[in-house]
Amino acid sequence: MGTNGLTGRVGKLEAAAERLPEEKPPFPVVVGGWPAWERLFATMAPEHVRMVRDHFERLAAYDRRELLDYPRGNGAVRAAIDVMISHLEHGTPLALPPEVAEICNSDGFASLRCMPDACEACRYPLPYRRRATWGGGRVEPEVHYFERCPLCGGPVGRMPWRG
């Protein structure tokens, strides 16, 4: 057997191994546990999963014991943490569709944390940006990003636990 055949087989084995679920996380996970994060990652775009994993790995490099060092610079990571916390506290769906992660990543003021928008059918929390008043009389209106839920297609309204 030639070297090229062996190289090709090794490459295929390495590619297959990358798709296998990990037995344990490569970083400490406190909130939700590893199986819950694996379920969330399965709903996310690969680039958003990488952002979240990179954030957790940076925390592990500093020997941090919690992941709740809330990241200010990456909205997709903030959204993943918010989805997990909402799921644990309120039983909302554990998913982060790419369109939700992209909004949170591109608009620094959009958030899933303490915001009123949610699907009326499945209760999935959705990004919302509050009205902001800045110096010099500049006002930015509130923004509701979704009229229909990206998970189930249900109508968007106020979170049921917000009243």
C-alpha cells in the first residue's frame, strides 16, 4: 500500500473522529451541564458554536470555575448563555438558530437577557433592543426583530413571565 492510500485513510478517520460527540467538555461547564450544551450546539451554526467554545476555553485557561463571566464583546456567546439560563429557569426551548445569534452578534444592544419578546406558542425568548436616549437629544427607537418565531413560526409577544 502506498503512502497516499494511508494518508487518505488517516484523513478520513480524523474527519470522522471530529464528528463524534465528545465524552466530556474540553473546558469547565457549570451552568446546565455538558449534555445540555451539546443539545444547544446541535441547533447552532458551526461558527457560533466555535465562538462559544472559544469563550469557554479562554475561561478554562484562566482556571475559572464558572462560565458566567458574561462576555461583553461577542453577542453570539451572550445569546448562547442567555438561552441556556432561560431554558434552566423557565423551561424555554434549548436552541439558538443562526438568525437569532447573528442579530445578537451584529447589534451590541440587542439581547435575550431581561428582554420582553418571546414566542407566544413555544415561549422561546427573542432578541429585542430597548429604546435608547443619548446626549444631544438623540433617540434610538426600540427594535422588535421578529414577528414570527424562527423555531416554530408562532407569533411573537411579551414573555409570559414578564407580565
